[in-house]
Amino acid sequence: MKVNIYYGGRGLMDDPTLYVINKMQEVLEELNVKVERFMLNELKNTITTLPQTLKEADGIILAATVEWYGIGGYMQQFLDACWLYGDKEKIAKIYMCPVVMSTTYGEREGKMTLSVAWEILGGLPCSGICGYIANINELEMSDDYRMLIERKAENVYRTMKQKVVSLPASNRAVQQKVSLSPTNDLTPQETEQLSQYAADDGYVQRQKEDIQELASMFRGMMSQADNEADSYQNKFEKNFQPIPGFKAVYKIAVEGNNQAIGLQINGKDLIYHTDFSERADVEAQITADAMNEIMAGRMTFQRAFMGGEMKMKGDFKILRTLDELFVFMKE
């Protein structure tokens, strides 16, 4: 059994929707369900190709965050792509669980939007979850909320496993009569371009030159990112000031870097990781400019946090200790 999770938020650390789908994924994986997650904010340039990923799924979870009005553009683009390019025969066999958390008004309307949209696509409904969370700490610290989310995930599993039958919906009948859309292997844009330019050798040559130029540019960008990562490691190791008996794990995500920095402190020992996946005492997101200012000794981690250039989750006392462990000299 396989379940795909499509997340349509912005990927912020304090997004309550991320907490909910993390818990649901843990429960489903404990039930031996294969779970694959698609972060639409990271795949925004390839959203039109994502309906192809539905073909292997028995069920899906559509997760969105209402931050001011509605389910947001990424999720709407994904639903549009399902309507235009999705396999309707396959969608008709897929259960969908909507998950909508809001930091403002509108979580119930968002949940209803996802449910109605999936039924119009011809898919099967599944009981979802929605809620208003003003502060992520309320969600993370509540055992009652955690148990509620886990029970919901178990109900979703049972619905998909047992293939629970539901009564027909009127919006599906309307879709079958007046809203049919053909399924094509190619998008309209691709079909038009192929028909117009396929025999144009000059156009094909220009495309090859553009691809080579882009490949060269991206190689340069990747090389620059690798150099920055090496520079960070050298400076952390050079300016490490151990505190006897102190133990902590930090995870720092720098904007523009694909790999997070992991700092594992054990007394006088420092272990530097990249692409760090273990649970950390402090998780932080920081802008590249602020990180460079800290490396140059012109700013501290605490100042970056107070100034809004860094967001963190975890123990604030351990975050403050970061400035004692690493004392960067001014350049």
C-alpha cells in the first residue's frame, strides 16, 4: 500500500500543517505503508508533471496552510494539473484525505475546497482534518492533539485498506456530464511547440546552445555552493571554543544551500555534518547574508535571531550557547 503526501504550504518551520503530516506519516509508516512526500514549494517548476506520480498511489493526502485566504497557489496549481493532465481512470480509484491548518480564518472552507475538487476530478473522499493554530507550540506540546492526529491517520489507513464505499456526490455527476476533459500525454504547450518547430533545424540548434549555456551556469553555481560549504566548515572548526561537559546538537539551514549544517557538540569534541538528518536540540533557518556576517565576526547568532534574520525551533538556552562555542574574529 502506498500513500503520497502533497504539501502546498511555504515550508516555514512554524507551519502547523508540517507538524500534522509528519505525525500522520509516522503512523502510516508504522502500519507498513510506503509514504512519499512531495513539497510543492520546492517542485513549483515541475508541478504540471506531478499528476504522473498518482499512478502508483492507493491514496493521497493533500495538505495546505491557510495564511490569509484559501488553500494557496501551489495546491491550486497541482489540482489544475490533475484536471488537465491527470489519468482520470486512475484518480477514480484513489482516496484523498484533506489536511488544512490555518493561522487565520478559513480552515474549514479550505478543507471543503480540497474535498469538492477531488470529487469533481472523480476521486474518492476520505475524512480529513482541519484546525486553527495560532502558535505552533500549542500543537507540539499537547498530547491530546497528538493523539487526535494519530487516530485520524489510523482511520485514513482503514478507509484506504478496506476500500470503504461512499454514496455518489452530485458534483461528480455534474463532472461526468458537462466537465469532461481529454487526457493527453503531452501538454497543449508541448504539442503546439512540437508541431511548429520540430522540422526547424535552426530552432533545434538554438535550444541545444541554450541548454549547454544553462548547464555551464548551474555547474558554476554548484561549485560556488560547495566552496561556501567548505568555508563554513573550516571556520566552525577553527573558531570552536569547547565548554567542558556541554552536549548539544545543532542543525542550521542556510538559504541557498541544499545541505543543512549539523554541529554535534560533546564536550571538547566537535563533529561537523552536512545533509544532517538526525534530531537536533536546536533547528535554525538563517539568511546567507546573516551567516556570512557571523562568520566575519560582525554579528552573533543571537543578534541574527532577534533581528528576524534567523528562525529557530528548540531550546533557546542552547541557542544562546552557540555564541559561546564559536567565537568568530572580525575580518
